Amino acid sequence: MHLAFYAPLKAPDHPTPSGDRAMARALIAALEYGGGTVSLASTLRTRDGKGEPARQQDLMDQAQAEIRRLVPMGRAACWRAWITYHNYYKAPDLIGPAVAQALGIPYLLIESTRARKRLTGPWAAFAKAAEAASDAADVIFYLTHRDAETLDRDRTERQQLIHLPPFLLRQSLAEPSATTGPMLAVGMLRDGDKLASYRIIADTLAHLPTGTWSLRIAGDGAARAQVEGLMAPFGSAVEFLGQLDAAAMEQAYRNASLLFWPGINEAFGLAYLEAQAAGLPVVAQDRPGVRDVLAPGQYPRPSDGISPLAKRVQTLLSDDALRSRLGKAAQAHVAQHHLLPVASETVLSGLAACGVRP
């Protein structure tokens, strides 16, 4: 089962770590786990973050050259399906639909976003391309129920939508952590939504009794000075760990009592899955995307403000047995819904619906 894989936002071999790169790698692993032979068809990154029509035209020209290169390659390699991860108006799939059509093979999308309000304005050309790719797909896998709303509204008559919950690149999980130690926050230190989440954390900490808590922050970025300023009133109670590699990140989870991250505009948040996989309870807000990866529990609404978050943190920090129980339940939830074997089975079901089987 030879399969072509493409990630227009960020290729799985890109040198800069990110959630998109991690998810692309996990998807390839899921396909290989199910018996597929996966070829990274192209590394052309189509992202236009500023809305520049000239850049979009240049990338479309590059995509045409890639199509001419890939059609004979795919024919020689006997590709049986084309799978693209993350198609949206700032980084559309400009290659896959044309190659799949030329080869007469199914075209599948994983995480595709409809944004028809972008069909006019600086991203108009790319938004049209993203819509065309969505229209061309035989199957679209959606990661969150928020994405499913517009995909279902605008899908073509023949198209199938399949829920693929976000997942970790693991087949099983170790024993849960002891849920003792400091709280942990995991997020890039950058402006925008991440900085807004850190503001919520700082406001929450100000409501907690002094001397009853400590917090470690894993992550780095251009807004580090701003986040450090937010946390300065708490002195040594807040420690910055910087950017950690996978092994150090795993140890940080296992040394923590809970994960605290509000989750403003997170697509879903791999950190939630990683923390729960380690057996940590999570303090987060009930937000779209985030709720798709959290174990059932009590998560305050953003409109409720800071007080419920502070109360939840205090409740968990003061009750070792509750933290342990919720951490074990969170780990069991991840094991059941968000690991490699389940994801592989789901992706294979989409391929089978197109007549492609190992």
C-alpha cells in the first residue's frame, strides 16, 4: 500500500519543532503502523502569513512545477492514495488534488479548514485553492468538532467526514506520575494568544495564598521578557525551564502536580495529551478544540473569569487523593481515545472507504 503524504504548512522533516510537525510525523507513523509504505511527496511550504498576492502567485507557480515532477513519480511508485495534512487558507494544498486526479487515485485530507469569509481580501487566491482542495477530497478527517461544523455545512455530496481524534505517537503508557511537585505550564513564549494565556495564569496566581504553590514554565520565545514581567510579582515561586527536548519534557510532566494552561485559541493542544498521558490532572478553560482532548471533568468557561480557575487550582493542590484519581482517569482517557493504534485504525477506515487496503 504505497501512499503519498504531504503537509503544506510544515513538512515532517522541517528543522523547527512545532505541534504541526509532530502531528505530521505521527500521521505518517499511523499509516505505517497500519501497513502502509509512505512517501513524503513534496516539502514545498505554501504558507503565506501576511496575505501577499505576489507571494501566493509565486507559490502557485512552484506548485505547478511540483505537479509536473510528481505525476510521473507517483505513476512509477504506484501510489494508491494521496494524503494531505492541514489544508487552510494561509497554507493550502496546491499540489495534491491535481496529482491525485492525474493518477486516478483517492485524495484524502486530514485537518482541513473551511473559511469562505477569506474568499475576498488579501488571501483570496489561497482561500479559493483551500476550498477547491476541500471540495476535491474523497474523505476529510477532522480533529475537532469545531472544524466539523463548517466541513459538514460545505461538503460535497460524495464526500465522507471521519472523526480522527488528536493522538500521541505511542502504543501504550507508563504508570502515571505521583502528581506531586510544582504546577506546570507548557506553551511558547510569544505574543498573541500564548501571551494572553500567560496573563490569565498570572491573574489566577494572584488569587492563590502565598506559599501554597509553585509553578514551572516550559517553553521559550520572543515574548519571554513580557512573560517574565507578568510573573515577576511571584518571585522564586515561578521558575522558567526554557525550551525542553522530548526527554526533558517527559520528566517535567512526571515531576509536576498538575498542568495549568487556559488554552486560548488552541487548535487542540498536544501538551494536554502529553500531560494526561503522564497521569496529570489538567486545569484549563472549556474552549472549542481544547475540550476535544480533555478527559471529562470540571473546566470553567472563559466567561466565568478568574475566580473559578483559582478555586479549581486550590482544590486540586490541597487534595492529593483527588489529584491522583483525576490523573489516573485522564491517563485512561488518553489510552482509550488518543494513542497510535486507535488512530491507525481510524485512518485505515478512511482509506478502505476509498477502496484502498493493505
